[in-house]
Amino acid sequence: MVSVVLDNVAADIPRSEILASYPSLKPEDIEAALEYAAELVREGSIDLPAELTA
């Protein structure tokens, strides 16, 4: 469900619409998904190949 929430947020769908589309979600679930994604990005950094960084 985290990926669904993130896809909707990335698509600029208003949070109220996300919550209406998924009645089991609460506003804090959206925040939790964003916090989880931020943590993954912080912890999951990798070095890009040289040809991609030029």
C-alpha cells in the first residue's frame, strides 16, 4: 500500500482524494508512507556509474 500512496502523491493527487479512494487509510498513513520513503532514500544511497554522472 505504501507504493500506491506514493504513486498518488507523486501524481499530485490531493490527499483528500487519496483518502476518499482508499477508505481504510487515515491521514497519518500518508505521512507514514512519506516518512518511510524518505528513510529508504536516506539509507539506500548508491554510487552511480561514471557515465551516468557526467
